[in-house]
Amino acid sequence: MTECGKNLAAKRLFAVAVPDANAADMPVTLPPEVDAVNYLSVEGGSVWNNGNFDRSSDKYGKMDDEDGFYGAVTYRRLFQPQWDWQITGTATGVDTSSSDGVNRFKSDLDFQTIDLDLGYHPGANPLNRLLFGIRALHLNDSMTLTGGATRHGSYGAEGWAFGPRAGFQTETMLGGSQFGFVAEGSGSILFGNFDNSYYDWLAPSTTSDSHRTVYNIEALAGLSWHTTSQFTLTAGYRLQKWWNLRAGATATDSLEPYSVTADKDPLFHGPFLRAALTF
């Protein structure tokens, strides 16, 4: 492939769907002898989770929504005009705390995903990408209730889940400009095992294993800017919906009695910024 051809392929490697009118403006078909093209991106942004906790009163103060950050790194290699492989690592962390001056509540949720997938470009068009692969999830979840100098109750969970993942990625260039509209979506079904621990200062500590299935869908949309043939910036909004992620998450203070339970099906959302390089 000529250097010009490499740059054209690199510039559009991350995209997925383009209307016929745009296709006529920008030829995207790659020759059979296409060289491998590398794609590397880093991204991150704020994360919010609204209305996450069930409690019997406001004894521990008003519990605010959880917020935090996420970051991701992606590497992709195009090895044929229609095929590539990709690996992505993502880390997300949210927390919150509240207090009425004496009693205190704190929640801290951290989870990471590793995605390995095979990408297919229908018609060898790098603006279309369908992905099929596997996802690994690692979860570390904790909640604590502290009352005065001695009272304490807590919940903790840690574990792994694995399963299939499928989705798409798309970019539609806006006329003959350097800007495009990006949209992505994926879903996964993960099967895992989690170690749970419960502590109440008036009762024995207990531990348990839970085998459960975790479901996830996520999507994002944004505006891309191809500053050069090899460097792209994308800004937009991202959603992650999980089911069964925090099942069984309850911290208890039996003196009241009082307990706080986290929503097992959280929704995380927030803006993101991505910087990508092709070479």
C-alpha cells in the first residue's frame, strides 16, 4: 500500500457506517494487499450514578448520588481489509459518603473490564465495524456504616465474571469536512463468582460465595475531529447500564436496626473525551 493509502485507511480505521453520499465523496475501499494498520486510543471522563441507595431513614445524613471517573485504553490491529482484532482495558470508580454529624455512611465501588474482540468491516469499509468477543469483569464493592465511636456495620464483595460480548462502532463523516458523528453500542452476558462479607458489631461476621449472571449494555455518541490523517479527537456522552452488578449489597447496624442497600442494577453516565492515533 502507498503511504497515501496507509494514511487514508488509518484516518478512518475507527469508524463504522457511512451513507452512500459520503462514500461517493470519500473512497474507503482498501486494496487486497493492505498492510496492517495500528490504532491506539486513550479516553476518559466523569461518571455519575443517580438514586443508588435504599434506606429506612436519613439517620446517616442525606446520601448523595455516586460520582467518579473512568478511563480506557484501546489497541487495534487491522490485518485484512475486512478484519481486525482489538483489546480494551477500562477502569471505573465511583463513591459517595454522608453524615448527620455523628453517624457516617460511605460507599466505594470500583470495577474493571478487559475486552478482546474480533472486528469485521462489511465490504472492507473501515467506516463499518461489527465486533464479537469476550469480556472479563473484576469487581470490588464496599459499604460501611459507622455510628459514634464503636458502632460499625459493613459489606464487601470482590470477584470476577466472564462472558461473550457483541456490538458495533460507527462514524458518519459530515460532508467533506474533518468532522464526523460517532456512535457505538455493545452488550455482554457475564458469568461469575463473587466473595461477599458482612460485618455487624452486634453479630458474628459472615461470608458467602455468590454465583450470578451479570448483564451489561453500553452506548456512546459524540463528535469526532480528524485534526490530521493520523490523529483524532472525539468528545461526547457515554452510558453504561448493568443488571445484577451489586446483588446482595447491604450494610447493617442492628442496634437501630438500620440498613442501607445499594441498587443492584446501576446506570452510569457522563461525558467523555478520546484521543486516537493511527500508525
